Amino acid sequence: MSPWSIAAQIENNGTEPLPYYVIADHHPAEVATYPKTGKRYLRPEYRVVTVEDVDYYEGEE
């Protein structure tokens, strides 16, 4: 589970049914950065990688 997840609880204190909508974006991708080592964790690939700066067009020619 992502550390950014927010837990919530809905409680109906009335006698009538309580309709509600859940609107969420469950994007499958997640990236975590390890500041001390500069590594990145990629999900759904489940890989830990190092990243290097490159020119925007490198390899695009």
C-alpha cells in the first residue's frame, strides 16, 4: 500500500439507506526515491534502478 493512502470511514446514523459514491484514481504506477543512494523503486515492474541525466533527445534520432 502506498504511504500516501488515506483511510476513511463512512457511518450512517440515520434510518434510511445512505447512498455514496467512491471516486478514485488507482493508477498502477508508483515511483519511490531513496535520497541517500539516489536509487528509484518502480512498480509495477518491481525494480530498483539508478537514474542518470540524459539529453531529452538522446536515442531519438
